[in-house]
Amino acid sequence: MFAALQETFLERSVKIMAMTTSNRPSESKDETYVPHQEWVRDVDDISKGVKSIGFPIATDEDGTRSHLYNVLDENDVENLNVDDEVTTGLAFKSRTLFLIGPLFKGKHYIRAVFNYPAAVGFNTAEVVRVIDALQTADQERIRTPANWVPGGDVVVHPDMTDDEANEKFPNFITVKPYLRLAERPAGKLRVQGLMFRKGNLETFVTGRTLQTRWNTGDRRCS
């Protein structure tokens, strides 16, 4: 969960903020209803020895912001009672995450959006991987290929000339005129059940290894 990775995000200069819908307890007919303030305490209790929640959580009691951001699960809209001044039957939020970039030309831009149905949990390692990919791309004028993980080969930006690429990536190779690959070494990084290593992505849950390789003749790029 994100609480366990707060330091990982901090290392990348990423701030976390959460938002949750929260019905009024007195109007909830669900005996299992837990207001989010109590839920946070439960998370802290369950996660003892890991990390307590240290980021802000905004309350969206009437669903105004959830509607604005379009993050309600359409499959559960029958729970929504829009006639109430304060909605007592809010649809489940879909699990939606926005990666918002730093200030650029006076604005903050959305760099990536994750949107899962309410029944599917986030893969926090994938969130970290996308952050690493975006920050690497911004800093080094590269793009990342499918299944890229930190330490894997990157794609030289198409706007970069071969001379520029030679200066920045001396050992880059040309697979196709539009596909030039370069090495970008990275240390070993383990995040929430996944280990990022050069050349592969190991999933410890299944014990399987996913590998993507380009056969370039002189060397194989993992």
C-alpha cells in the first residue's frame, strides 16, 4: 500500500494526497460502514511496524469532487441518490490515481492517469515504475519501451541526432532508423513484491519472469 512506500515517493520528490467519499455515519444503513477517519486508524493499527499514513486525506462527503474528476464506478451508480443534499448512497469510487507534474510554464500538468474498477486494487510498484519512467524521460530526452524497468535499455528520443546520441549514449545501437536503444544502468530496486533489475521484471507472487529482448546481432538488449 502507499503508506509503506512513503519514503520511496519522497526519494523521488513526489507528494501523496488521497481523497475519499465519506457518508454521514448517522445516515448509513450499512452495519459495516466505517468512516474514513476510523479506517485510517485501522490501517495504522494493522500496519504497525511498517509505516503509518503520513499524507493528507481529503473528504468528499457529497461526491462533488468525485463527480468533477469522473472517478465514480459506473457499475455501481445504482447506489447513487442524487436527490439528497448530502448523498447517503454514493457509488463506489473507482480506484483512480493522477500523477501531476511539477510546475511547468505556470501550470501543473497531469502526466499519467491510473483508473481501475473499485474491485481491483492498485499495483503500487507500477506507479513507482511510471514515475521513474517519466522522470528519466524528462531528464535525459529518452523514451521507455514496453515492459521497461529501471536499469533496462531506453529508446533514444527521435528528435536527437545520431551525433547527439553518440555524445550522450556512446554505446547506443540502431535497430531501426526510428528505434535506437541505449543502456541506462540503474541500481537494484525492490518495491512491494517486485524487484526491478536490468533485463527483467520478476514477480515473486507467481515466480515467473517476464523478459523482452531485441535481437540486434551484436548484442541482445533485455
